[in-house]
Amino acid sequence: MRTKPLSIVLRHGALVIVCFIMLVPFYWVIKTSITNENIYAYPPRLLPEAPHLFNYVDVWYFIPFARYLLNSVIVSAIAVAGNVVFNAMAAYALTKHFVGKQSVMLLFLSCMLVPFQATIIPAYLITAKLGLLNTYLGLALPLMSTIVCIFIYKAAFEAVPQSLIDAARVDGLKERQVILRILMPLSKPAVATNVILAFIWSWNAFLWPLIITREPIMQTLPLGLARFLSYLEDTTGALYAFAVMVLAPSIFVFLMAQKEFIRGLTSGATKG
Amino acid sequence: MNTRTRSFTPWYQRKRTRDIALVACFLLPSLAIFFLYRILPLLWNLVLSFEYWSPLKPAKFAGLDQYREIFLEDDVFWQSLTNSLAFVAAAPFAIALALGIALLVNSDLKGASVYRAIVFISYPLMSVAVGIIWKWLYDERGGIINYALRSAGLVTKPIPFLQSFDYALPSVIVAEVWQVIGFYMIILLTGLQSVPPHLYEAASVDGVPRWAQFWRITLPLLRSSLFLCAVIGILNSFTSFDLIYVMTGGGPGHATELLVTHIYKTGFGQTRFDYAAALTVVQFILLLALTWLANRAAGGNAGAHDTGRA
């Protein structure tokens, strides 16, 4: 090896410090969530004394946690389903040659330049006109198709050999069957990327639900978290238990599918 | 008449027509969503910004009145613009830091993938929860930051980070950087891995020192990745609504107000949709201009090809 042992030690040292900084916030919030007594006691303890899970139980009583969870799951499910199906359809259409294909591509690419935050006022008015305020569909609709994910599908579909598709046609498969039986099974990584990105974007979405849901019963987890913060800020560690419970699914998905995750997010970079 | 000579099937049954119909049907759902939530809002914003309008009143042409108010009378607009630019100014430091981490992780170091995962994990998390975590870290009594500062004897009284006019903005920026730095690192790592190793070998043979290799080979080849990071940094500077909303609500005063929170407050707090639309138009143009500048700085159409690769 060319590299000297000293430099290796230094590198590990630097990275351990970086990781420490990245992990301390997690530790601190978990510690607080299982701390028994007054969380505002000074000096705070570095280790939780007599750790317990009461705060995690409290969450269910303080707020309609189950309802928020249900809403979040439904909205994410609609968004994921929309992305997997609609994006695949659009991507398949884009693998074909047709008049105006260039303009459609250009349209998609220019849509990528419009950040969602720059559309909120009219998007709210449009959703109100459609009568979708305070509905699951209204919450999920803007997230149901994403341009980045269409291009991820398109690249995967184009990698499937044309001869395979032709053979399938000769065997009498219809367009729909070609997609379902040939293209989709051969593009599993693209499907995984679509699922993961759609899940993360819809699960974490805050601004859009904040705008279009006025009724507490339709609110999703991030909104519940923000409400909890404004109502019960000074009382309990339950807020931090709530935060941990909301973060857990994303961390779980991340640890399960790290590779797809990172690839998806890097290719979805400009979505922001 | 042409149709009859060519074939006997009527036009609606011909393959070409069917193909076009198929393509149209398949594109329809996505196109409809993008039309409703990207294109139409953009145009509507533009129209609204030249009107006096509220949901209960008929529209009246306003000319440039809304824009005049933004630039001449709205102090909060200028304050939030300054704040956004402070966010933008912090991005290069964050990117440099991320580059440092990426260089450390890019080697054949044992456990590099574990380090990578730990640095990255904060990025895909819900910003609202991240805001709550950081708010707690900054807390005067229960927060670890004040506790650490006091234990180290650096301060005698706790610093109310998020309630102070001086510290609130930097504090929020630190939280934002903490969340996004892993993402910068991954992008730069992708860039580093695409640098052909034989360039370094050739340079080493020629006796080029390591720092010069970094300066002459690595950095120029990373240009598109750096540009991508810069674009994300700019975008976040204008749009990180969730963190601000949770941590400070734009306060104290308007010390941490960003354009997006200002738009939200005027639009949905004061129901001034017309004025909020004008603010959005200004924000959008600023974003495009800054992105264009970053692109120029990176030298041409950098970054364009980098987005699809991973």
C-alpha cells in the first residue's frame, strides 16, 4: 500500500468527527423522547435516567395520531400508485416516434424548471375550483406524476432490446401486455426508484397539505407534528417521541434500500 | 379522397391513427397533472400579478402597482431577499465541506460505505421533524448546544439562538446545511468516481504533486457536479419553507423570513393572492437568473448530463 498508516488514522478520525456531528441530533431527540422527568431540567443529562416509553404512548392520547398516520399512508399510497402507473405510461409513449414528440419533451424539461413553491397560489385556487380541498386526491394530485421519474422509466424501457418487444408482438401481445409482461418486469430498478421517490416526497410533503387542508381530520403527519409543536411545546417529551415515530419509516426505507435510494435521489436531484 | 385509394380501412381503424391515439392516451394523465400544477399556475401567477383580485371581488387591472409596492414599499420583501442571499452565500462553504467529506470517503478506506450512509441519512428525512430536532438542540435549557457551550465555559448565560436577531438566521442555515450536506456529498462522490483513474496515474508518473493534481484534474472534472450542488443550494435558499416555518416562523421580527414564507403569509395569512402572485413572479425570475449565473460560472451547459447518471 502506498498510503501511510498515519494518514489512514487521520482520515478515520476526521470521518468519525463528521459522523458524530451528523448523529448527535438523533441521539439527543431519542434521549429526550425516553426521558422521564422534566425535560427542561438543567443541566440536561447526557444519558437518560430510568428510560421508559410513556411518551410514545402519550402521543396516541394527546393527538389523533392514528388518524394522521392513516391520512399520510393513504396520500403516499395514491402518490406512489400514480407515479408507478402514469410515469410508466408517459415513458412508454415517449419511447415511440410520433409527431410533436420534440415539443412534448421540451415541455417536460421546462416544467422541471418550475419549483413547486412557485406555484402555490394558483395551485390552491385550481384545487379549490376542482372541489378537491380537504380531500385525499387533492393532497396527492400534484405529486402523482414527476418528470424525473418519467425519464428514469424512459431510460430503463429504452434499454430493453427491441427484438424482445417485436417477438412479443408476433406472439400476439397487445400494447398493454407488452408493458406489463415485458417492459415492467425488466425495469425493476426503475420501478423501485419511482416507488421510493414518490414515497419520500409525499410522506415528507408539508407546504402543500398545509395550504389545502383546513380540517384537522384530513391532515397528514407533518402537519400534525407542526400543530403539536404549537400547542404543547412547553409540556412534554411526547413531541419528540412523535418526531421519532414519524422519522422511523423513512429511516427504515433508507436502510432497506440504500442503493436504490441514493441512485434515485441523485437522478432526481433537480426536483428539489 | 386520398384515403380511399390507399386502403379500405376507415381512418379511425388504421394503425397510424391508433398509434397516435395510444400515445395521446398514455401521455394524458401526466400531461394533465403538469398542465394543472406547473404550466397553468405559472401563467395564472403572471395574470394575477397585474390585477387587483381577491376571491370575493371581481378582477381589476392593476398595471404595475403590485410590483411597485414590492420594490418600493415592502420592507419585508427586501429583508427576505437579503436572508435568501445569506443562505445562498453559505452554500459554497457547505459544498466545500461536502467535497472534503467526499474525498475522504472516496478512497479504499475500510467502512467508507458506513460513513457515507451516516452522512447521507439526514437528507431524505422529513424537514418538519428535522426542524423540531434542531429547535430542541438550540433550546436554552434542554438543548445540547447551549449545554456544551456552558460546560466548556465559552458562555456564562445560555444563548437564545432562535429568538435572537443576530443568531437566528445563522442557526437556521446550520440546520439546513446539516440536512443537505449528505446530498452534496453523494453528488460530488458520483462526480469523483467518474474521473478516469489513468489521469492521476499519468500525473503521478510526471511527478505532479497531489495538491496540484486536485487543482488541475479533480476540480475541473467535477465542474458539472459542483454546478448541480450550486443549483440545489440556490433552490433551497429560496424554498426551504418547512424548516423556517417550524423553527422560527420567520421571526424574530422578520430576521429569518424567506421569500417563500413571505409569499405564504401574504397569500394565505392575509388572503392577498394578487400580491403574493406578484411576489412569486419576482421569486421565480430571481431563481432563473441565479441558476443561469451559476451555469455561466460553471462554463456552459454543465450539469445537464449529470442528472441522469448515478
